[in-house]
Amino acid sequence: MNTARRQLIGGILLFVSAGLAMILANTSVAQGYFAFASLETVRALAIFLFFLSVGVELRSEIVGGSLSKPRQAVVPIFAAMGGLAMPVIVFSLINFGLPSAAGWGVPMSSDMAFALGVLAIAGRWLPKSIRTFVLSLAVVDDSLTILMIAIFFASSFHILSLVSLAGVLLGLLIPSLKKAQPRLESVVAYGALPLFAFMSAGITLGAVDFSTSWPLVIGVVTAMILGKPLGVIGTTWLVTRSGLGKLPAGVVWKDLFPALLVFGMCFTLAMVMTELSFSNSPALHSVANVSVLIGLVSMALISGFALFARKATRG
């Protein structure tokens, strides 16, 4: 199965898994669902496989892909850095001095699978050069988030932070895993990520109290809808405009702009970060998860509409 088809099916499975989790968590089978969702070993295995694939992909890009060419590598690296910094700034300004400020890392990282899924659905017309650029940026984005987890959360010895680090390091350091990359990507797209989404997205809506948590909701959603795209797109423009780096041949801004909007979708790592940030506050943890889902759906619609609109104007 080709990559585009795998991304399409994987993206659909993610949306379906998250939606099913929300439904089950608010029905008579909620107790059974939460019993399954609490199996940390299963969730840890799913996230380990995901980051193992990220590590393998990162190594591949560094050795012979777009990250092997210095002037082209500069753009996705700096764009990913801007894309991490801006949502953190936006969120922190809104939540400054509040208990919810601990969630600064929640809107930090885009969801590679959801982003590529939306591109596969609404951006199939995009040239290969843009798809490659988006993939490279997504890999760097996830890798930098792992670095942030290593710096700020590894000392807590939370299982999700440890397996995330272990996965990306093994993927980077073991060259022979390259041979298993196609099969690994299929396992992640069709199994690991939908399973993690299913186990993480279930929230009992009746138990979520927004009355004292609006800054958290507004912070996460605003950081995803405005902060993340602004950081990625703005930094890409600055780096290329300054001459520090250059875009791949054949990439034009009218096509690139709607493609980069997909980076406003956060889910997998956002759910990891909600747990790491609010492990001692179940109420804030639930609100943060709901906020991520609101931002995810909003950005899926916005980016999808932008891609379809651009396609229409291209004729």
C-alpha cells in the first residue's frame, strides 16, 4: 500500500477512534471503557511504537533526505522551533499566574498522523515537494517535543515520557530498523495511533467543569488555532526571506500556506502532555483533554477548507 493511501486510512482511523472513545465514555459501558483505557502498559507500547517510527524517519531524513542538505534543512528546523515557541507563548500569556499555566506544553506539538491524514484527504493535489517538506517539518516538530519532554518531564519518571524518549532514541541509533520502516509505519498508522487515540480521548463530559477553567480552554484552543500556524508559517517566511534557508524547488507560497495550517492540529503528544502536566489535577486534566479535542476539530475543518479552497482557485 502506498504512503498516501496509508496516511488517508490512518487519518480516518484516528478520527473514528477518538470519536468512538468519546461516545463510549458517556454511555452505560463507560466503566468498562475506562478500565481498558487505564492499562498503562498498552498505552506505553502504542506511544513507544509511534516514537520509534519518528526516530527511524528522522534518521532517514538526516542521512539521505531533505535534512541532509544544510540550506533546505534550516527551514523545517527553524519552522519547527517557531511552531513550538509561539503556542507556548500564547498559552502562557493567557494562563499566567494560574494553576493551569502548568499546561504550557499541551498545544506545543502538532500531530503528524492527523496532519498527514488531512493532507491525504483534502490536499491530494499538492505537489510531492510540499508533502515532503511538511513531513520533514512534522518529524522535526515531534523530535523537538521529545527533547522538551527530556528536559522538563523525564525527571518525573512518568512512563509515557520514558517510552517516548526510548522510542525516538532507538529509531535514531539503530540503522537496521530502516529495513522495517514500511511495516512499522503500517503498524503505527493502523494500530498503535488509533489505539492510543481510543484510550486517551474518552472523557465523561458531564464531569468536566469549565466554570473555573476557561483560561485553560481559551489558552489551548487559541494556541492551536493561532499560535501554532503563526509560529510555523511566520518562521518559514522569515528564514526564507532572510536568505538563511530556501524552500525546495517547485514549492510556491500559495500552495504551501494552506498546507502548513495542518500544523495547528495537536493530539497524540498533546494528550501525553496533558497527563504529564496535570497528573495531580484530574479536573484540569479533563478540561485540557476536551480543549485539545475542540482545537483539533476546529483546525481540521479550517485547514481542510483552506486546502479545498486553494485547489478550486488553481483550476
